[in-house]
Amino acid sequence: IRRQRQMCIRDRCQLDAAFVPVRKKGKLPHKTIEENFSLEYGEDTVAIHEDALKPGARVLLLDDLLATGGTAAAAAKLVSKGGAEIVEIGFLIELDFLKGREKLGDYPIHSVVTY
């Protein structure tokens, strides 16, 4: 895992890109903007720092898993609220049978592994 983090940090520097964490409500310090979304069993909220994105910034949204698409769709809405543009959404794993892509509209989506 440590080597993966080092590679991620190195690649981020080569891209000249910022890292903006999207976290569950209450996990980030400072002022945040939030987006609620529905889960199979209730609701949840994700947040980003309100000053994390500059208007017009181009964003590659990355997550480990695409299941039902609720979290990714909420994260995409947060990026849009910040005035940024999503260039692509990427996932390590996609559970295709849950049809999460349907909640993500027309964004280009790439998954490394699909089940």
C-alpha cells in the first residue's frame, strides 16, 4: 500500500493536478459544501472544502467502487457546484449488474475491472 501511495503522489505531481478529497459529512475540517444522496437503506451526505475547486478547473473524479452510483453522482454534483468541469470519472471496480452508470449521465466513465 505504501508503494501505491508513493506512485499516486508521484503521478499527481507529473499531472500538475490538485488532490481534493470527497468525504462523508463531518470528516473534513474547515467550511464545506455538501450533497445528500439516497442509499438502498437510507440517506447519506458527502462534502468537499468550499474553496477546493476553482471555477473552470478540469477534474478527474476517482473512486474505488462503482456500485449503485449514488456516491459518485453526489460527488459529481459537488464538483459542478464548485464551478469545475468533470473530464472523466474512473473506478477501480465496477459492479455492472447494479447499473450505477445510469446515475452518472453522460460523463465519460472508465473502470479497471467490471463484474
